[in-house]
Amino acid sequence: MRWLPAFLAIAVPALAGPTGAAASAAGSASYALADYLKDVEAGNPSLAASRETQSSMGTKAEEMDLIYTPFLSGAVNWLDDRKEPSSSFSPERTLASQWSLGLGQRLRTGTQIGLSYGMNYTKLFSQPAQPLPASMAAYAPLFDAMASAFIPLPSYDAKASLTISQSIWKELVLGSTELTNRKIKAQASAGTLGERYRAAAIRFQAEEVYWRVGLVRRVFAAKRDSLERTRKMEAWAARRVEMNLGDRSDLLQAQAGVKFREVDLRGANQDVLAAQRAFNSLRGREGDDIPETLDEIGVASAGADIGVPADAGTPRRLGGDRLDVRAAAEMVRAAQLGVREAVSRGSPDLSIFGTAAFNGHDPTLSGSASEGFTVDYPTWMAGAVITVPLGFGRVKRTVGAYKADLRGAEDALQRAKLDAARDWRDLLGRWSDAAERLQLAKDLETLQQEKAVREQERYASGRTTMYQVLAFEDDFSNAQLLTMRVGYERLVLAAQARLYGAQ
């Protein structure tokens, strides 16, 4: 009994449960889950990429609305034509210039409206008079009169016009352009929702890894303490064999237990390092060292698990589908619009158009401009255009392909709904089961603790063996780990429920 005080100094702290972790895991700074999630949000490359992608998708989808914004157009040209005259009445040289300015807009009905104003300037240079043959000398006065009559003066032509065109079938009835616009926006919305779901999954992974690090550290500490207790059992069995008080098979069993726990401890250490590497990777860092002190999963004495109260009720969904289901629904909407768009592209079309123009013609710029804003010299024009695609077979195959896309999108949506419903039912079932197992585990932990304490008391009075005390301490440590594992499971389930917007 002379070594009892030293033994109790080691054994009594063990009854409070393992409190250590891997040697590299200790630290002084408090690092709560909320702090870690902030660092993940700021440092995770995938989350940064997701934010950029979401932002760009929304902006690119708005690009289609540019076709409905007013636009300004302008043109200017200048001409100096000195080609050889084709006849004696052709000008030797022509100077001309033109400019125009227009304002246009396309409406969501497919109506195109254009308003423009322009000015043309023209000046013709006549050819030098050529002498007539002697035989035609008598006609010289007549040719001079004709030449002076057909020499144009410099002139200015002003024109203000309003043009309206309308596609009757493709745009007004089927809304072809608007279908394309809505389809692209639905695809962008689906992509944004998909990115949001992937980002939520990364945050869930970060929360799960945070608690997993705490769990594997405690498992490591428990296995390390178990190895120390098994080594004490080995020493106790060896002394009994030396004193011919025990069988060598007991010693061999203790030695095998030591080897087994040494291997088990190495595996637990690798689990710690892997979890810590994942922990750092999610916040954009390298290495497997975590200098901060993390929150620990609550044990029986705490009365609750950190993040999940002991009496937490069943998670409740706050409404709305999971983000991946909503993304699949948007893809169905985009596919439906794609079918209608394909039908409109392959359909015949009737378009009508009309132009009203007011003209001014005068040798002076001011006179021409003044006449151009009056209704004295109007130009009216109206017409219609009909187009009928002749590739009927190709159009039919194209529409059929878009309908196949729609069926695929509908199947994907149905699959997403089934998966989400199954996952939610599974989560609720596991939550209920975990709550019951947690209570059982805590009851077991209480019993194992009481049993270990009583066995210590019996050992102090010489009524049991050290081997039995160490074995009971192992039972208590395993019961604590069981409680922690179930608590970890509840924390992960609570994080998973948030993927559904549940609380």
C-alpha cells in the first residue's frame, strides 16, 4: 500500500475526464466558433470565388436589358467625285457631304421606334463649254440654253423622320426577344442559387470541422490516458507474475493491450493532424498547427452541449425549399422558356413598318432647315414583310431537343426534391435518436463515474486490485467519449438543419 498515494495522484484527475489534446493543440487565445466562421468567410478561396461569381451572374443577366435602353446614333460623310464625265451633261466634279443624328429604342413588345434628323449638301461643277462642229454652228444658241438650264445650283436637303416597325407574330404574339431575356435571367438565378448552396455547404463543413477538431483532440487525450493506465496494468501484472501470484497469460494480455493502445494512439494522432489541416485549409491557411484554444463539446457535468442546449427541441423549417432545390426549379423555368424561344425562332413572321418624313430643299442651309421642320413636303411610306422558314424538319428537331432539355430539368428537380425531403426526414430521425442516445450516454457516464469512484474506495480499503480500478477508469473514460460523440453528432445535425433555413 506504500505506492497508493502516488497512484491516487494520477488516478483521481482521470475521473474528471480527459482534458488535454494533442501536444501542438494547446493555446492561450480564445477562438470561438463565430470567430472561426468569420475567418473562413474572409480567407476561404472557394467562398471568395463564390461571392465573385454570384455578383457577376447578376450583373451579366442585366446585360439583356440593354436592348431596351434608348440609343443615340450619328453618321457623317464627305464626297469629292472627279471621275470622267460619261456625257456632256454630266458634272465634271461633284462635292457632297451628309450628316445625320438619330435616337432609337426597342420596347418589350418588340416595337422599334427611330427618330432621326439629317442634312445633305450637294454642289455640281459643270464641264467647260466645248466648241461645236461647223456643221452644227447654227444650233449653238440652243445648246447654250440647254446647258444653262441643266446646271444645278448648290443645294441643301434637310430631312426629319419617324420610323416605327413591329414584328406581329414573333415579337408581339410570341415575345421572342423577351423570352430570351427571361431565359438568361432564369439561368443566372439558377447559377446564383447554386453558388449560394455551395457556399452554405462550405460554411457547414467549416462548422463540422470546428467541432471535429475538438472531438478528435479529446479522443486523442482519452486514448493517451488509456495507454498510461494499460501500462500500469502491465506493471501490476508483471509484479504478480514475479511474486507467483498470477498467471503469465495475464501479463501477456496486459502487454498486448499496451501494444494495441499504442497503435490506436498513433491513429488518433493522425486523426487530429488531419482534422487540424482541414481546419486551417478552410480558413485559407497551411499547416496542421492550431495555436488558438477552441470551444469544447460539453460533457455531462456541464448539463448541455455547447451550441445545442440539452433540452433543444426538434429543428423546425422556417419555410422555403433548400437552395439546391430552388436552383433546380429555376433551371426548369429556364428550360420552359427555352422551348418557347425555339418555337418562336422557327415560326413564320409578319412585320409591318411605317415612316413619316418631312423634307426641306433649298440653296441655303437656313432655308433647307426651316423647310425640314414643316409639313409642306412630306414623305409617307408603309409596308409589310413576311418570312417563312423552310427548314421544317430542322426546326422540329431543334424544338424536340429543347423539350428533351426540359424533361431532363424536370427530372433533376424531382430528384432534388426527393433528396431534400429524404435528407430532412433522415435528419429529424437522427436528431430524435441522438437526443435519446445522449440521455442514455449521460446516464451511462454517471454510472461509470460512480462505479470508478466506488472501486477506488474499495481499493483504498484493500478489497480490490489496481487492475480492476484501472479497468473501471477506462470504462468511465469510454463513457465520456460516447457522450461527446453523441454531442458532436447533435452539433453537426444542428448545423446541417441550417442548410434548410431551420432553427
